[in-house]
Amino acid sequence: MSMPGVEEPVGRQDPAPGRQLDTPTPRGRIAAWAAFDWGSAAFNTVIVMFIFTPYLTGRVGAGMPDGVPQGLLGWMMGLAGVLVFLLAPVIGVWADTPRRRRVALGTLTSLVVVVATAMSMVREDNRYLWLGLGLYCAGSVFNELAQVPYNAMLHGLTTPANASRVSGLGLAAAYIGGVVVLLVCYLGFISGDGPTRGLFQIPAADGYDVRVSALLAAAWFAVFALPLVLTRPLADPGAPQASSPGLLGVYRELWRDLVEQWHMDRRIIYFLAASAIFRDGMVAMFALTPVIANGVFHLSGADITLFGVAGNVMAAVGAVVGGLVDTRLGSKGIIIGSLTAIVTLGIVMMCLTGDSAFWVCGLAIAAFVGPPQSAARTLVLRMAPVGREAFVFGLYTMTGRAVSFVGPWLFATFALLFHATRAGIAGPVVMIALGLVAVVLVKVPRYDRVLGENVSGAS
């Protein structure tokens, strides 16, 4: 059975010496790659967004002034962004061969699983708030760093012609996986209003319903990440030799490569800078949506979980549609259109009240989150020099975190300053709007879908 959105056969095109121009890639490898996205969805949806984070700012932070737990969460999100910014180039430069990418991916995934497991110890008491925030920060850092070797593996599975569809497939797997794991958590552990919750009758006291959900997220990620972690990388005779520059040498090598890339084709540097701004705002907007739902629109934990299910369905549809339309409208057009919609909806959400307003605006935003993520990843892959995909995606992650503290910190500053969570919505909206302007100004190579390669000219 062929996988939706993937051409058959899937091949690889690489002019490096010693390799064939069109080496068929088994669909099982693509399935393993997409399964990792499916598994990582458990951490992103259960921990980062829809269950554990509202639990921290709501039930664990109960008794604290309005806006304080939410503001502290925003600051910890910013700290995580700074750490990823510093460490992503180390991972990107070190994981410059298929074998090292596999080692880095396995190590970082294991750390995410350990941290998610430890979150089950966070009790429903504001004395545990700092423990929960610290684990949130650590897990976010490890999870983001794991994306560096993971994204770099995309080159070995695709051709430039089908990269957008495979990238969209991975994001769709993440969103659908998020739907499934949220439904399991909701039906099994969270639904209901009595002293016990869900089909498994989990006690609601002391946060056991959420703590058990954290354990499920850890197990989910571990199981679905295993196929990719255990898959031996394909032989690549044309790949560069592994480098060992040392910690300080990583940054010297990074600077040298940046200068070299600047002289070769500085458009990718401009795009990475522009994408850093809008990706920060988009991540902050989506990650803080459950906090906004609880603090502004007063949705219950169960309703937030249901919103997570619906939101992930919308995001999955958006990612698939965006990947299909990408080859026709171009990655830049997809990004500009999606960001314009998100900014507009964010302003509307900030001005409205009531459950219905949140559901309509929130689901609409979710539908536009996937396309720019997939399009940006595809555009970076098409612009990356052959053999330097890990370096470029390390740079992609690093630049994505270069200003990643700004969105959450703006949210935190406004929320703490006005003692109102609603005021914090302005932070991510401003970042996305600035990123939109930056992308409009950036010139990117024009991709010819017939030739399957970049051509002269820019868009």
C-alpha cells in the first residue's frame, strides 16, 4: 500500500561522487521517519500544550496572583529558547554524518522520555511549580535539539521534487498522532467531573489524571521513535568525513561556514533570519493557546484537551494541503498567506470574549500553523548545499531560537505588567507580523517543479 502524498518510487538525487542520481528509498524508511513525528507529538501535545502546561499554570499554580504562573511559564519558555540557540549549532556541526545523526537522535530522544517520565512527580501544589517549570524547560530543550538530526535525515529520503510532500506527510503524522494520544488521554484519564476520571477511573486528586498522562506521553514517544532510531543509515560514499572540532571549535567552524555561505548565496542567511522571527511568534502562539484558553476564556482542562484534538485535526489537514499546494504556489507564497491569516485571527481573538470566539479563532489559527512550518522546512532543504544538510538544519534550529525568547517574554511581560493573561496575546502576534514583513522582503530561489531544481531568478 502506498503512503498518501508520497511519489512511488521515492528517490534521492545527489550529485556527490560515488552515488547514483536516483537511488530508490524503501517506503519503510519514510514510514519510520514519519513515525518519529507521530511519536514526538505526544510530548508536544500532552506536555507542551494541552494537558501538562495548563495543569502547571492552573491547578499547580492555584493561589498565586493572576498572570504570575503564566508569566513564569513565558520566562521559562524564553530560557529554553536561549539554551537551544546556544546548543543547536553544536548538534548540527557534530551530527554531520548519517551515523552521528542517528546517535544524536537516539540520545536526545532518550532524554526527552526521561524528563517526561519525571513530570509524573509534579503534584497539584504550588510548591511544585518550579519543579514542573524546570522539567518543562529541560524537556523543551532536548525535544527541540532532537529536531536537528531528524530534519537533516529528510535529505536522504527525498528528491527536491517530492520533499514538500514528504515534509508535509511528517507534519501530518505529528498532528494526527497528537489527535490520537489526546483522545486516549481524554477518554482514559481526564473525562468526567467526579473524584475519578476517565474509563480507567484515575483519581483526580493531587493531579493524578495529568501525571498519568505524562507517563503515557513518555511511553508513546519512546515506542514510536524506536523504528527510526534503530534503522541503520543508508550508505553514503559521497558524504563528508565526520568532524571533531571540539566545543569551541564548533563555533569557529560555524562562523567559517556562515562566512562561506554568505559569499556563496546569502539568500539562505536572509531567509533563516526572517523565518526565525515568524517561527518564534508562531511557536509561542500555538504553545500558549491552552494557557490563553484557561486564563482568558476559562475553558476547563477537559475542554482544552478536546480543543487539542480538534486543533490537531485542523493542523494535520492544513499541513497536507500546504504540502500539496506548495509545488504550485511556491513555499514563499504559502508562508506569506498563512502568516497573514494568523496575524488577523490573533488580533480578533485578543478583542473577543466567550467560548465560541475562542473555538472559532483557535481552530482557524491551527489550520494555518502547519503550512508555513512545512514550507519553511522544504525551502531550507532546497536551498541547502549538498552534503551540508545537518549544518544548515542546525543553523535553521539555531536561528529559530535566536529570538525565541522574545515571543514568550513579550507574552510574560504584558501578562505580568497588566496582571491579565489577555494582554499577553499581543506578544506572539507582534512577532508573527514582523516575521511576515521580513519574509516579504527576502528573495528566495525560484523552484521549477518540472525540472525538479532551483533555477535562476528569485521570488
